[in-house]
Amino acid sequence: MAEPPKTSLPRKSAFSCEACRKRKVKCNGASPSCSRCAARSEQCVYSLAPTLSYTKQLEARVAQLEDALSKRVEGEEVRKTRSPSLATSSSSGPKIKIDPDTEDLTRAFDGLNVENDGRVSFHGPTSLFQLPSGVVNEAASTSHHAQELEGRKERLVNSAWRERAFEQMAAIPEPFQYLLDSHWCWIQPLWNFVYRPAFTRDMKINGAYYSDVLLNAILSHSVRWCKAEPQVGPLLDSYDGGAQFSHRALTGVFDSLKVGYAGIPTIQTLLLLSAQECGRGNRTQAWLYSGMAFRLLDDLGISIDSRKYSGSAHLSDEDIEIRNRLFWSCYFWDKVVSLYFGRAPTMQQSHVSPPRMILDDTAEIEIWTPHGVGFTDGAHYPPTQAHSTSCFMKMCGLAEILNQILIHIYDPIRRSTDSEFFDCVQEQAKNLSDWWDELPEYLKLAAVDLPPYSPPSHIVILNCLYHTINILLHRPILCSRELLKARPEAHDSNHLVQCMASATSILSLFDLYRRTFGDSHVVLSLAYSIYTAASIFLLEIQALKYAAPGTLDKLKFCIFALERVKAANPVITTALSLISQELQRLQINIHGPMPTPIPKTEQEHPQHHQSPPQHRPQHSQSPSAGSNRSRHVSPGQHHQPQASVATQAQTTGPENPPLMGTYNNFPHTGPGFNIPHSGEMPQLPPTHLLGGMPNAIMTMDDPGSYEIAPEVYEAFSYAQPITTNMTPMTPVFEQGWGGPSQ
């Protein structure tokens, strides 16, 4: 018989791995593991020396890994040189620097447990409710964590769309549906207190994320703006004008606290009650409700990243999403309520806090329509993307900056030194500038290039709060003579420019807002922005000892706006009283005659009940913008070039009605302001220049540059700003930086 060719000879057993040889099965000899060992997850060992090809493969792999490792080390060195804190820590000893996220995930937290009654609660290792444990879970790899996030995101998004579809088919009687829709439109995108898909689903099945108490809190909060609307006002009569909703929410939440059974709906209820009492001016109730919400947040372990728990609670994707959202909603509200009342913030972020991340971003691409706002002639608000998710994320980033400002500049007990105060101003000014530069174009509103109609309300409020925080950051420098004497570098006119630019930007944004939506849905945060802008115009009058016509016009605009929104926000009455007292001290009659009226153009100033102008794509620019179509500028550049009113009237076509044109006299109704709500809103002055300050001329070549005489800047250091918290008593922290003169 002829000998078969060599190519057909069977593979020698020496090329089989040890496991396959023992089992006497065929081995494919693959490297580094054969197919059978790989399938069994067993170690694959070859008894003979590796082949030359296998050796070359290993050498190539080693070289590849060494190259990757060297590049990683070089990157770490570059990062350390850029970060002094890292360089300092690395020089103290031969320590290996681990990525903070990776290091944090290796430390699991015990203490989150399911109680006998089904509640989830958190107790640390020193508590009476658990014994300390030395078990530490191994951290998952980064790639596994990324895959897990993608899977969670996909499941959450699919679930959210499904629940929204079911919500559309649900039938809820009036006025409940109307009040709920108002909340989803005007409140939810801004504060994100309630996770809508879980709430509407559990409303049908009485699940864990719904309660009648929470529903009544939502209804009661919406009544503030809806009770005056003709389509829902009569329906509220059978509920005592909506007072029953508030009563049920209060009694229900205290019944829950009395029996000790409080969950996430209880926290959400307390947040809404706190917001409602803020608007009413009930400071004690608002402060206590928010404080209880923050305490419950800790009690349920929500203030710690859910990924760090040891797994005893078995949280679902939706549970983790809701807990993350609720933490950042509380964090944001903590800063705002502390700002309103002039108190130190309670919540602080740490390396174990939930990540600032929202996986369910379905609210980002929803179409937003202004609920309860009607337009005549069959016109409608143009289809506009909500961008709710990205807006809330940016709002939380802004809250982190505000937190530092409140701690280091407006701390009631003044724990920061003058040097720390000035360093905070410098650092947070940079952070604010970076925040603005990184703000997406679809969320950014520049006062020199506003669209013909207002974007969604939460986007306007985001921009207004940014300008408000910018004022609160720079204003204390203007009014601190002692700091200016001690720190010559503080003599920087940019502080004045930033304050004036942000103040006028707030007015322009509010003017756009109320021309589109009216003033029946103005939330307190927007009204507070107007109050803060008014403080700058009062400072200018006080510093220059002269009420320039342009400055007085802006101040009147602020007062008129606050008068019209105080029905839904009675606390504004206190703010108006503070402004009135300051004007009386300055001997200025706000009801005096206005400057000579400017002739009206054919295009009358439209109110919110009129047809909105033919719209362009949202945030696009007018044809007169020329080649500067995508340009958005920082607050220091938010001012129009100096031009005549006639020129402005000519370049403003029917697509973009003029924001500033005619003046209207304010009715004089006796002491105080008391301007009728039905009165016509006056228009802004036809220029955004710095009032009547001498030598405060904005150059035509660079709208962001100002020439401010040193004596003008120095005059502001003698001014005394009104309080930041709209309270009649001057708080302790107003006596120092940015407070009354020493």
C-alpha cells in the first residue's frame, strides 16, 4: 500500500494540550488556549516548548502592552504637572495613583437594607441596627461598567416610552389633568422632583412611586398659576379654590411621618411643599420642609451612590435612576432655598455622592408646548424641542458653583478670610466662564441675539439664574472698600461690567419670556433674578448719586414686572418693599414722569395673547445678524452696539418685533407701588448701555469692552446693596463683603 502524503498525517499527540490528552479527545492546538479548554474555562497547558510562531505572537503582544503602558505613564506625568494637587501628593511617597472612579468603586458600602416592612433604609457601621462587616465586594472592570450602563440606559428608555404611551391613553378627570399637565410643563423640566414614567405608571396600580399625598402636593403647587385661568378656575371652586389639595398634602405627609413610614414620594412631597411655602413667603415652613426632605434623603441612603452598596437592597435600574435624579433635585433645591433665605446650604457633594448623570433622556427630545398659554388668530407656539435633560444637568453644574459662592462669600458666620473670599471670586469667575463656554448652543441665550419667541421656560430660567449667580459673585467686590484697600488687584472694572451686563441681560430675557408666555407662569426663581437685577440699578443710582433716565427706566421695568408676578409669588411683596425703602432713602419718586416718549412704530408691542411672529428655527439669528450667525458671547458682551432708535426700528422687521420701543407712564396709586396686574407692561429702554455713568461708553469695534473711569468704579465701593434674600432684616453676612459700609 502506498504511503499517504505528509499533509494527511494526523497531528501528533505532543501538540495536544494536557487536558485533551488526558481525555483522549482531539485538540485543535490553538494558542493560547484550545477550543475545548476555552469552552470549559479551564487552563490550557502544552507540555512541549511553544512553536516559533507562538513565540513571535507572544513577543509582539508583550511589545504592544509595553508601548501602551509607557504612553499611559507619560499621560499621567503630564496630568500631574498640570494639577499641582496631584503633583504634591505624588511627591510625598511612592504611591500608585488610581483613577478616582475606579478606586471609589472598590469600596462597597454596607448598611442599605430592606426592613421587615419592606422599606429601604441606610444605617452606617456605628449604628444600633447592624454589625460592622469586613466583606468588601470586588469592583467590576471599567468595560463591564460601561456595558452595564448601556444596558440600563436602553431598558430605562424603552420603559419610559412605553409608560408615556400608556399615559396618553389614560383618562384623568379635570381639573386634575389640567393641573398635572401644568406641572409637567412649567415645573418638572426645571426641578425634576418627580420621575414622570414611574409616577404615572404607579398611579394606575398604586405602586411605590405614587401616593395620593404626592398627587395632592403637585395639584396644590400648580394651583398657584392655574387658578386665574378661565378654563380651570371655576372647576377649583368645589375644592375651595384648590386649598383642599394643600390641606390633604400637609395632613397626609405628617401622617406618614407620624407612623414612621416614609419613602421617596414623601421626599418629593416635602420638596413641593417647601417650594410652595417659599412662594408664599412662609420662610419657617419652607425651611423646615426642605430640611426634612434632606434628612429623609440620608435615611433612605439616597445621598450615597447606589453602585457602591454591597447589593443587599437589590435596586432595579429604575430605582437607581430615581434615586440619582432625586439626589440632584434636592442638591439644586438646597442651594436655591439657601439663596432665597440667606442661609448656609445643607447638602454637600462628595466622592460617594450619586453621579450627576441621567440615563433616561427621553425628555430631551420631547416637544415642549406652553401649557395654558393661548394665542389668537389660530396661531400656535412652534414645535420646539424640550432639551429638558441637558438643561437640568447644566442647572446642577451651576448649582455646584453657587454652592461655593454661598459657602465662601455669603456664609452667615463668615468663616472665610478676606484672602479666601477673593480667591473664591477669582476661581468661581473662571468656573462660571467655563460653564458658559461649554453650554450647548441650544441652551444659550445671548441678549444681543434673542430669537423672535421665547424658548421653553426652563431654558430661559437657566440663563437668568446664570446671570443672577454672576451678579452675586461680582457684586460684593464692588461694595467692599476694605478689600479694595487691602487687595489692589481687586480694582478691576470687569466686576462692574459683569454686574451691569448680567442685570440688563436678565431684563432682556424676561422681556422675551413675558412677550411670549405672559406673566401668569413666572416661577419664583425667575422673579428673584429680576430682583437681583434691580439691586444693580439701585447700586448705580446710589454710587453716582444720580438717577440717569436709562437706569431709572430699567428699574421701573423691574418694579412693574415684580408687581405683576407677586400674585403667584406673594413673597415678592417683601422684595418690592425693600426696593421702595431704598428709593425713599435715595429720595427718588419712581412714579415721576418718564422720559420723552419715543414715537411708536407701526408694529405695536405684542402681548402674549397675540399671534407669535413667524418663527425661524429655535435660537437662530435674525437676517440682520450677518455673518455672525452662530456667535454667542459672554455676559460682558451681552450688549447691543450703540445705535440710534431710528436705526433699530428700521432693522426690526415683522418677524422680530422690537423689544425696546415706546415708553408707558406708570400709574401713581399712592404709597408703595401697587401697580394693577392688568396694566400694560412697559418696554425696556432702547439701549443696553451702562445707564448714565460718565465715560462708560461701549466701543463699536468690541461690544464687550468698556471704558470706565476709575472714580466711577470707586464710587460703587461706597454703595450699600439690598439683601440677597428678600427679607426685611439685614442678615449678618450683609454686614461684611457686599454689605453696608464699614
